[in-house]
Amino acid sequence: MQNNGLLPLDAQKLKSIAVIGPNADDDLSQLGDWSLGSPQHPPEAGKHPREKTTTILDGIRTLAPAGLEVRYERGCSIIDEDLSGIPAAVAAAHAADVIVAVVGDHLHFIGETQSTATLELQGGQIALLDALEKTGKPMIVVLVNSKPLVLPKSVQRAAAIVELFNPGMEGGQALAEALVGLLNPSGKLTISFPVHVGQQPIFYSQVRGQHGDRYADLTQEPLFAFGHGLSYTQYAYSNLRLAASTLGNGETALVSVDVENTGLRAGVEIVQVYVSDGVTSATWVNKALKGFARIELAPGEKKTVQVELPWKSFQIVNAQGETVVEPGEFEILVGSSSRDRDLLKATLLIE
């Protein structure tokens, strides 16, 4: 979700990594709600075997080359505000070249009957992250969580933020491979991250006129938007075009766009196609994701991506409760996320 250039790490040039945080070596947090051992099952049902899960700490230790020291401190708890472990965590951070801080949710705060009144990081996590930031060491924040979170300033200023959600048994291996560049991330957010819980609802497909560009004293822009996701390379979009500028009853629109890998690594980009109906007879969303394509590109390679939008892509539900396509101008928006600044636009007329 964020990277100032620190990632991918060159593990051969590092002498020490500090892996810190309550979710760094917590196998159940990786598995999430409804796994054996979670509150959704009675204690007599048992627990998913610890040895079957590669935690983040496990994964980093496994991939660390000879001579790279991996220091680990839990630092704090998520379910209480015991801060006694922070001094040891800070000491480990001072002794390391880079910090991997693993924070997020606990099973007590996710799942059925376990809603929380806040999206803030719970327990001692904010105090831990603030203390780690003050060390001045570059910090990679890894999120293991089941919902969007409100991230403190210490996280927003971090060198990198990696979202794992509940990555499962091999999540630690995948994270370690991503940190050192053995895989090139290509994931895109299926939710939006708010700056503050007071912004909610912050989903991308807002109904027109629901809010302005501000809500009370806060921006209405999310911290990280639906569809956002970074890579270790860069992509350029150009030459958005439609096979036809008008669409007749029941027809399919063909959308084409050129995508170029302008970076130095091979990668996968998820091209997103949104539709916005300019004028509607009933209240409707400003834009909605109606198609996407997954494209692999070598460095310097450019490809034309084509996405079909069937007739139903332009439907709304009118005041009579009927599913209809209304005539008029539609905007076709194509790009790397749902943010307007990331989208090319073309106009389609439906007759």
C-alpha cells in the first residue's frame, strides 16, 4: 500500500532485521476468524496445529541469508495496554538496520458478536509504533487484520506498509518473499481505508450528493482507496478508446487501453474498468466497477488490454423498482484504482 523505495529489501546488504509486534508470531491471527482455536469454536474442538502455519517471523527467519541476524520482540499486547515490552522492542530496533512491525487485529475483536466501537489499533500497538518511529530506523509496517483500520501517523509516515489481511498458513512465507523481492506484489484493495472512523461510510461507490468533499472537519478522501495496490515496477496507461461511441439496445461495449510497464521488473497489473451514468432518473452511485483484466508485462513491454462491458453493466434500478438501462451519456473510466486521478475517461452514448 505504501513504499518510499525501501522495498524490496536487499537482504545481502543487511546485518540485522528487527521483527516486532504482537502479530509477528501469532499463527491464529494469520488464520483469522472461524479457524480452529478461534472463539467461534468450543475449546474442546482444539486448535489448528501450530507447526502447519508459517508465521511472519518463521518466514523471515527461513529466507534470511547466512549472516543476517533476525531479532524478535513481541513488544505489546493487542487485548490489553501492557506496555512493559516496549523498551526491549525499542532496543532491538536500535540494534537493527530495518524494522518489520507486524500489527493489526486480534481474534477477540473480529467475527460474529465481536464488533468493535473503533477502527483504531487496539491495546499497546499505537504506543509501540510511536516508540519504534522515534528510533529513526526505517520501518516496514505489516498489517494482519480482518477489516480496514485507522492507521496512526507513525504508520502513515512509515517507509512501507504491506497489507496481508488474514493470509493463511503460508502467509509468513509469502510476506518474506515479497519483502526481499522474490515475488512482485500485484494485489489491489477490495475495500477503502479511512483516515478516521468519522469518515465512514468511505466506500468508493458513493451515492451522488451523499457528502461533499469534506465531512465535518475531515476530508472525505480515503487514506487508501478501493483498487489501490503498489508493485515493484510502474505502469503507464494511455490511448483509452471504445470500439463504438454509441451503444444500441442489448449491445456490448468493447473498451481498449494501452498499458506499459515503465519500470525495471516484470509484473502483473490489474486493469480496472468503471462505469458512471451521467444522469439518472433515480439516485444512483457515482461510479461502479464493471470489469477488470489481469495483464503480465515484462520491463518496457506495452500491451493493449480489452474488456467487454455487457448491456447489464449500464443498468440501474429506477423509481418503479425496474432494472433498466436509461439512454444518455455514460463515462467509461479505466485505470489502476478507483481514484479519479488514476483513471482515464471516455464517453459512451447509449441510444
